[in-house]
Amino acid sequence: MNTAAFKTLRALAVAAALWTAAAIAGPAAEADPAARVVMKDFMFAPAALTVKAGTVVSWTNQDNEPHTVASDAGVFRSGALDTNESFSFKFDKPGTYHFLCSIHPYMVGTITVEP
Amino acid sequence: MPDTPSFESRRKALKCLAYGGAGTLFTLAGGVLTPIELALAGSDPKAASLGRPLFVQISDTHIGFNKDANPDVNGTLKQTIELVNAMPEQPELIIHTGDITHLSRPAEFDLAQQMLGQLRTTELHTVPGEHDTSDATVTEYFNRFGKASNNKGYYSFDHAGVHFIALINVLQFKPGGLGTLGDEQLAWVAADLKSRSSSTPIVVFAHMPLWTIYEPWGWGTGDADQLVSMLRRFGSVSMLNGHIHQIVQKVEGNITFHSARSTAYPQPLAGEGPGPQPLKVPDDQLPQMLGVTSVSVVKHSRAFALRDSTLA
């Protein structure tokens, strides 16, 4: 692997982890996210979701196999989510965010954030 | 933290594993693998005639997994270690082809390291699986096993006249795609092989298969063809991987591809079910679906013998 790319990946991952920590710091954000995505049968459902800026999106793994949620652009990256574990991220900035499961990269999805 | 498996289920699993076992021995000569029946590791006289054991491949130990498919992955790894430690002649190296842990959690890595430390053979070489790099910061594996590769994930070494190449194909995933080696790693392999004689036996190991077994589940490496083309001039090449928790083999010229079993749980055959999830089999069938691979060097020749042993 390209060393520079790897360092970048890790730097992004660290940044994402810090942002994530901020995103899920409030218990309200975790308990009552405005938008939910589940991982079931090796798919994100819904695979495409449109939300307003400022929305907290949660992903919950309903499979017996761990999954992750990782933004292509390194904006967010969860750790491994075991069965029934969740990850949340608050989308403040409008745009299109593509993500995949880093364990099963054929699992893909998109969050579209509108102003 | 995950629930501890019940005493009852653990007792049941261990009872099933207590029955002795058969495995399969593969001799590799001129790039062709030939299976030979085998009793327990080391107890078959034919196995002894195949020369001294060079290394044992352990794969997909998934420490931290605790679901129905195997509620006691620690027990099955321990049994694997005992099987290896009981070999009359100890292998010189141990190779772990990844998914050491299930969730990349520090406690899982700590336990795995402690358990692998019980092997009588102390030289351990690893590559990470995607389960080992699934922490948000991708640091837990490298903090423990990154030294050999200067945190790059790929490295090579020589042992007993054999050239070993460890590769990483679980980091640069593209959406919907297969594993990736990447241009920098491929350029490094080209440089690493450049001055080597074509008669040097080569062993390449990585976590994900280095040939495409089933693309819809990502069972392959997208740019592995470039790697294979660099290896065609060599007389004996073994490409080893884990990831799919079952034995699949392919021979292409002098190159043998071999996918090892897991010590933790089996997975479905390609395309059966919604995805490559843990496969629950009847308890009495589990041991024969778990196992290790050992590779011996045949004296006075440039051939390997691959032997797959199950825990049954």
C-alpha cells in the first residue's frame, strides 16, 4: 500500500473518530436519531437517504456478522459494529456522502444532505 | 462487551472437539497438489517421509466471536495450538493469514497474542484481515504487528532457501470492489523479486484470496493479475490466503493457490445465502470444518508438501 495514502487514511480515520466522538457525545443524538439506516443481510437499508442539514443519522447492525460505516472521503468511519450495535453521525454540511462497509466493501450507501 | 457463551454450549463444543481426527495431506511437486489421507498431525508415516515441517498456517482465528456458529473460538484455537505443539518435529515458522480478531478490539488482540504465545514455535509472521483493521483509527493491528513491515503491512523474508512475501489486500477497498494490493505495493514486489533466481521457491501469503473465487462477495483481489504475472517465471510458487473459511485450491502453471480453513467457524459456499456470514452446522460437524495447514520442505527437491489438518 502506498505509505502516504496509508498515513492519510489513518489521519482521516483519526479525524473521523474525533468527529464521531463529538457527534455521539449527546445521549439524545444516540437515543433518538432523526434518520435510521440498518445493516441487514449484508445491505444498507435504505441504501440512499436524503436528510436536512443538521440531521443525526444512525446505522444499526442487525446481522450476525460485524459491519462498519466508512465514508469514501474519510468524513466519518465507525469502528466494527457487532450485532445490534449502532453508530451515529451528524450531517451539518450539505452534499452527497458515499459510504461502504470496510469489512464487506460491496455494501454501499449514500446520504444526501440538503440545506 | 459481548456475552460470555454459556458453560453448557462451551462444554458441548469441547466434547465434540475431543474426538480424534483425520485431515488431508497435500504434496506439491512441480506445481501440482496431490491429496493424501492423514491421521492426526505427525502420526502418519507418509507425513514424516515428506520432510521437515517448514511452517504451519493458522487463519481466521476471529478471537472475540461468540455466536452460535462457534461459541468457543478460544477453545478451538487452543486445540489448534495443541495440535501444532504435538507435531513430533516442530515447524520452523508460524504464519497467520489474518482475521486474528473479530472486531479489532484491544482485548481481543491481547488475548490472541497471549494464546499464540503458547506455540512452541515462536517465530510468528502475520498479515491483517479486514476484521483486524476495522477499528475506527486502523491502529490496533499495526501497534502490535506493524514492526515487521514498518507499518506498511507488506514485507518479505528468506527462510531455508524459500522466499516468503507477506502482502496486505484489506485496506484500499473500493465501493463494491474486491481487495486491492495497490500500485506502491506491486512496485515493491517487482523490486523484491527482481534479483531472485527463478529456481527460488516462493511462498506468498495474504488474507484475501489472490485470485477471484466469487466476485459478488468480494472473494478476490482486483489487481492480483499483476502480481501473478510477476511470479510466472518461478518454478514453484504457493499463494496462501484465508478469509473464506474453507479450502479452495487452484493450480495455474507452477503457481498453486490455496485457501485455508478457519480455526473459528465455517462460512457458506460461495453464493449460498445473503452473504459470507458465520455458518451454523450441527455441533458434531464443526471440528471437521475447522483446521490448520502445515507445509513441509521435501528433502533434496524444490517441492513443498501442504497438509490440511482438521480439528475433527
